[in-house]
Amino acid sequence: MTRTFLRPDDVRDLVRDRLGTDRRVTALHRLAGGTRKGVYRIGLDDGSTVVLYVWSPRENYWPAAEAVPDDPFTEASGAELFAVNHAALTAAGVRVPHLIARDPAGHRLDADVALVEDVGGVTLEALLTRHRDRAAEPLARLGDALRRMHTTSGPRWGRLTDAARATSPARPAEDVVLDRALGHLAGAAARDPRPAAARDRIAAHLRGLRDRVPPRQAYALVHGELGPDHVLVTADGAPVMIDIEGLTWFDVEWEHAWLRLRFGAAYPALRPVALDADRLEFYRYAQVLALIEGPLRIAEGDFPDRRWMLDLAERNIAEALAAL
């Protein structure tokens, strides 16, 4: 598809309506990194800046794919999810960018948008890579925030918007993860000969991991895909979570399987809550399969950093096969 991104003139009326008639747009920069929504920094005439989130097809690089119907992590996108999840994290004492205003599709733009506080562009990932001495305090404070989330309990798993509607899931969370992982395996096998050749063995290993997981009825708030690139750090060292649309009531092991993968050697500094080892390994392996199929699928489209996605898939193919 031909993608057209926002220009300064496109947001002038939105800024006037939401920030006041005395505010003028002086600059608009689209920030790199998003795959499902557009993220823009708006410069204003008083020298301040705000950030604009835009949910629209032209900002979404993910090709359509079959999904498990009750998978709470599939297509976790949109202004409603953002607003509900923002409120839940704020109530749990987790720092997120202040929500200034929402604007529905068709009012000023042909997409749902949200204006949020600009907390700067320094990520925890950048600190861990280039300034590890400055990362210690944000890591510790992020660990505190995660424990607040992971000790905030709910009676059912699923998206917070579903919980608000009292929609109860029909089956255990771990069965959804199994079907989700088998779907990712099928997609990976269709795109690369190595998972195709090992498909039966991978599926058997996955089912064996599932069989060792005991039932559970209590769930907690999990971000869903929290990496150090999804944490901004303020000047005073406070970690700020972003990309929160995937916030879900789910098993904390799902979160920690991802955190261990993304934070690597820095993970112990988060001081995690107690975890079930069998559930953790089952979820870790399911996420490895997702990190094969997802990158291979998005690399088939016009995502600008295709090589990065293919390298990510390559690493996880090796990881999936090493476990057999």
C-alpha cells in the first residue's frame, strides 16, 4: 500500500481544539519504531511539545493473519484499549504519559487519536546500551512498578475492556497460548523450511510443556510485550511505560518470559515476584515461536527495517530448534 503520513496542517485544528486557540503548531515529526500505530511529536509555538498517537490502517504495518478468536494479545490496538489501560495503570501507581485528550475518528482526522505528555526520547534500552551507570535507578523503579502490577489481581484473564463488560473467558489461558503457538508454528512453517521440517517435533515439545502446567484461577495486570524500548526515562530517573494497548489480565509468567528475553543480563535487577517454572518455560517457548512467525510475516510487507525483522526471526528459529 502507499502510505501517507500526517503533515503539520493536518493537526492544526486538533491542537487548537484540544490545547487552546492560542497554541500554534510549529513542527511535526513522525517518530520511528511503531508497527501498529503512528507516533508523532508536535512542536508548539511556546517551545513545548506533545506527542500524538494515531491508530489507522495507514500506520499499521502488520499484514492480516488468522488468529485464535479469544487470544487477548492479537490486534491489541486502538484508542479505547489505550484509554482503559491507561486508567488501570495509573490506578496501580504505574507511571505512564499523561493523557491530555482523545479525539474520535471523523472529528478532526480520519483516525482515532490521542494527545499525550511528551516525556522525552530517552529509552531504558538506550541507557542499558550506552550509559549503564544511569540505568540502575530506572531499572529498580521499573521493578517496583512491575510488582505493583503483578500483585494487582483479577478473577479472569482477558483484555481490560472485556473485563469491564463482564465477559468471562470460556477456557483456561494456557489453552489459548497453546493454540496461539501452534498457529505461529504453522505460519512459520509456511515461510521457512527449517520450522517446516521440524514442525511435528516442535508441536510435540510444545504440547509436552503445556501438559506440565497446573490449573490457575488468579491473574494479574501484565503489559504483554514490555521491553526496555517500551520504557522512557525522565530526567529524574523515573521509568514511564509506553505502548500499553496490550495490557491484559493474565499470568505473570507471560510477562516474565518476555522480560527475561528482552532485558537479558539486566533482568535480575527487576526483582521479580515468585514464578511457576513450568508455566514460565511453556510461555517462553510459545513466545519464541511468535518471534519467528511475526517477523517473517511483517517482513513480507513494506515495514522499513525488514532486515532487523529477518534477523530476529533467525535468532528465534535457532532457539526453537535448540530446545528439541
